[in-house]
Amino acid sequence: MADDGIDAGYEEIIASFTFKTYESEDRSFCVFKYRNQDTGKEFTAVGAMLPDQKNLSVKLTGKWELNRKTARKQFKVAFAEKSVPTGENEIIAYFVALKCNIGKVKAKAIWNHFGKSTWEVIETSTERLLEVPHISERILSKFEEARKNDNVFRDLLKMMSIAGVALGGDTLHSIVDNLGPGAVDLLTRNPYAPYGKVHGFGFDKADALAFSLGYPMDSENRLIAAIRKILDDAALRGHVCLPKEMLLNELIRFTECSRERCVDAIRSAFKERRIKGANNYLYSPRRYDQEASIADNLTRLISATMTPVPQIDAYIEKYEQSNFTLAQCQKNAIINAFQHPVTIITGGPGVGKTTVIKAILMVHHGVYGSSSNPILLAPTGKAARRMSEATGYPSQTIHSAVGWKGEDFEFGAASTAIDGNLIICDEVSMMDQQIASILFECIKTGSRLVLVGDVDQLPSVGCGNVLGDLLRSGVVPATKLDVIFRQAEDNPIVKNAYRINHGDINLDFSRTFRFIECKTEEEVFNAACRMYIKCVKAYGKDNVVLLNPQRYNTPVSVERFNNQIQACVNPPKANALEIRIGKTVFREGDKVMELKNTDIGPKNGDVGYIREITRRKSPEDPDVFNYFANIEWAGENTWIEYSQDDMRHVTLAFCTTVHKSQGSEYPYVIEVVSKAHPSLLKRNLLYTGITRAKTACCLIGEMDALKMCIQTDSTSEEGRYTLLASRMATLNRK
């Protein structure tokens, strides 16, 4: 690639790697030590994707700058290239760095065979490598592919560096995977080509690249990419779609382009099927199809002809004789479950949702006997385990039931049909549009479907408002359980949950429902840390959870709580192994949480403990050690080994967000309510947090923040743009 656009003030240094000071999780920022091969002096270099292979000469292009913290000079690398290797050590390092199944032993054999002619063989006749024992056609093919990709990566890094765009290794590989070996040429023609396809290549990076290439800022490619960004950002706030005029105005503001150009771009995007629309609302194609799929499949399930179930009252009476008298609303919920193919049961804490589920299961077994085939589902592993413990029936996550294959798994690709004649799904308020679309597609026509959830809890983290929309549609028969049972009436957690839900700030504080008032954010932070450590000592680490609304970017954040609590309850030990991922350090004994659904067992939101950290020599380079964590998830007495790469989607879990706690119950809940999170002081967030507590709850924060939280009504039906309710109503009328 030509050096056009490289700053004339750049300097070139031929150097070799000596030491790794710091490396970010995705390698987009590295602080390494190198030795200048001309002067023999060691220096610090900073930049993205810096080479870290010892004995390999590299050419670093960049500028000297002053580190503000250390007041020392460091070399800011714009891009790095491997120099032509000459001697034995450099040739061996070159092969190892390519990661093409040629390690030190095979590389040394190649050098022994060709000697100083090795590089000439590599450059002019690579097929001669087959002369070396143990170099097969497959290994040769891998080497040639790795070398070709290495050249593409070099040119990509140079292109991005000139534009001031820092990319991690995974992102670079993904760009090449998506755009192919001609990635640089394609990006020159359309810098926005990877946006939306490549994780880590956001709109801001595409914009920076476009600007460096002199690409028109009002180009159609840029405007259509901006439409996607606006819709994706809206989805992060829960919206499935946006009103057309709102999207247009946001596009004008965001791109600073004329209204005419933006209108034309929306028309082009619509014509090219890059966006879809309904009733003056615009969607990404994927979210439009998900919403339509939910409506279509629920209509299919609702319209199924079902065999009437006789003598339901008799079965309910039999249940009451063996257990206790049910409220009329509970009986109605059970009857509805057998009179309609799809029903909803909703209600807050203390109203007996679990009792109704158990009664439905008993009635179903009584009616169908050995043919009874109930399937119990929940959105998270924690909720599924709770459901199983409460009912005595096996339960699983929705993701497991549908054969989830990652975030790109969509409806229409369902690999697992859910073959049960009764399907009960709990904690439905947590179910977002994507997983709902897959679930309903997988359910066979003729199955009974019972959806259970508390509509007053937080809506799903992902976009959509499935439970709220289905209730608002009026199409799915629903029963609201509204009788609080005597054993729950005197529980201050239940009592205060209902007061909060009705905007009543006069909470009933007691020994089991406390409020610790603080004056400042720092007081809140310190009080919450002290309370967590005190409660863990009193009740045990499995029985206590600290909940905080916001994960990052505030003095009272989940990240800061976890770092501080870890330092107190699990400090570093002499000679003990640790795993560092970015800024996070993991140690044996740490409480951790899985942040994604995995194929090896743990699911998103599962909590476990690091029981052991080990290290083993890398098979590719004996001088490099790979670290592994053995984690016991959810007290299942089995350890699962996580590599360093696996640990990238694991986080410390002494403290967690309220969203991540959904579907869980703990004897003791500590919840932070602070003005440090003004945008998150919402009634449903406070309500969701305290209803995780079974025995006792402690709120910590400022009184003004608590009152603001209770008085700010943000119910799950409001604030999210979605047309699911109207789609359902329209299909029902047809």
C-alpha cells in the first residue's frame, strides 16, 4: 500500500520486542517495551496491535510524545510492519508469529534445511517447504493463507492508523472475513461497508476513515449507515422502531446534512430493503421481521383447535384438599390455562404465581396422566433453577430449549422444535423481542402456552416490551393475581413493594427493611461496601447480593464496587496466580458472573466462583504461558475450565446491576439508590430490586433520591416504540 497520507513528521525505528507493560482486552491499546536495533537502547512504544514476538525485527512508524503521567518520552506508533527476517532466530520468530501450525521445532527444521536461503524460498517458491519433514500440504496451505492475511492486516492497520482509528485483532480479522482479501480497496470505495457487520467497527470509526479518505460527508453510503446507527441506538434504549419523522429529524441532526439529502437516503434505504416500515414507523429489517414473527406465531397458537378439558373445578378442588384454599383469581388463572391455547398470568410479589404454576401442573397431570408432557422455561439459568426447585419439575432456559446459537441466531433458523403439550414460561417480563420471536416459532401448534410474569418489573434489557404489549393488545386471555396472601401481608418487603408501585413514599422501615441515609456519593459508596462485607460475614456469600443501577462511568458504579470489595474480601496473595483481562484481575475465590449464553453450560447471568487458576505452556511457543480458570457455576459441584479468551465475557459479581438480578432471589438484598444515577431513578427499577429479597432488604442512598425513584413512574408499557400490540389486535380482527 502506498504511503500517501502519512504525516511527514513520522519517524521509523527498526526494533525488537522485549516486554509487555500493558495490553487492552482487544489489543486496540498496547504499551510495550522495544529495543532500538541501531542504538541498542530500550524505549516505550504505545499503539494498537503492536507486535509482541521476541527475536523478530519490526519497523515502527510514528512520533515521539510526552507521557503526561510519567513525564517521559514514549513512541506513539501509527503502524508497525515486520522487517525482512535474516538470521535463524528471526526466521523462527517469523514463522511462530504467523500462528500457522509451524512452531519453533518445525521452523528450526526449515532453517536447518534451507539456511540463509530460507527467506528467498518463502518469497519465490513456498512449495519447496514440502521438502522439510513434517511440513504437509495442509500446513503449507495454512502458512500461505496466514502470510496472505498478514499482508492484508498490515495494509489495513496502515490505512486505519493514518485515519487515527485504533482497532483490535478480533475486529481486523472480522473485517477480512467479511470483506475478503480486497478489504482495503473495498474500504477505499465505501468506508462504511463493515458497519453493522463487524463488531468493534462502529459508525465513529467508519466516519473517521471516510474523513481521512476525503469521502463526501453527505454520501448515500454514509447516510444509510447513519440510519442504521440511529435505529440500533434506539434499540439499546428498548425501541423496536421509530416514528418516521423522528428518525428523519435525528438523521438531519446527527449527520448535519440537508433535509432533502436525508429524505432521499431514507427513500433509498427503504427501496433497497435496508429498512422496513409500518404505520409511519421505520425498523431495521431484522427487528421488523422479529415483531411480525411474534404476532404471526402467537396468532397461529391462539387459533389452534383444542380439545376441551373436563372437570377442571374438580381437579382444583382436589388440589385445595391436598394443599390450601386458592383465591378466586388463582382459580380463574388455572381455568384460563385449560380453556385457551395461550394465556397470561401476571401479578406482583406475594400473590401466589408459583402456587398457580404448581396447580396447573397437577391438573395437567391429572387430565393427561402419562401423556402429560409439560416443559418449563425461563429466560435465565437462575430463574429456571428457581422454577425447578419450586415445582419439582425439570426446567431449562429458553435459549437451551430453542437451540440458541449466539446473538445472530434468528427465527427461521430454529433447530429445535419444543415438543410439549404444556409449555409454561416464567419471568416473561425479562423476555426481549429477539428470544420471544424464536421461542414462539419453535412451539408446535396445539401446545398450551402459559406466560407468567410481573408486568411492573423492569422491561427486558433487549428491545421490545413483549409482556406489556401482549397485555395491551387484549388478544391473549390474561389473569391478574391481586390477592396478597396472609403470610405475605405482614412482610415489609411485599408491603413496601406495593407502596412503591403505587407511588407511595411512606415506606415501612423495620429490622428487615432498612434505609441507610447518606449525604454524599462517597458516603453511599463506602456505606454499601461496609454493609455488603458485614452481611456476607453474617449470612454467607451465597445469600447476599449488592445491587446498583449503573455498571460504569460514575463514582458509584458496579465496576468500582467490585474492585473495592474484591480488594477487601479477596486481596492478592503471594505467589498466587491471577488472570488479567483489560483492567479486571481475577483471583481464586472471586465471585463471578457469565455475561453471555455459552455452549459449555453456563448461561447469561449465571453466578459462580473461581475455584482454581492454572497455567500451561503454549503448544505454539514454550516460552509463553496460557492461563485457565476453573469455575464452579451455580453451586453444581462441577468445575468448568475457562481460557483467557473465555474470561473476556466474565465479570466480577460481588456487585451486579438490578437488570442482571432479574429472575433471582436472595435472602438479603442491598440496593443502592443514589443521585449518582439520575437517569436511572425509576420506580420499576427500585421495585425490581427489592422484590429480589426473600428475607431482608437494605436500601442505601440519599432520601431525595429514594423519593425521586418512587415518584418517577416509568412502567414497562411506556417509553418504548413497538407495534406488537396493534399487530396482534389487527391479526385478531382478521
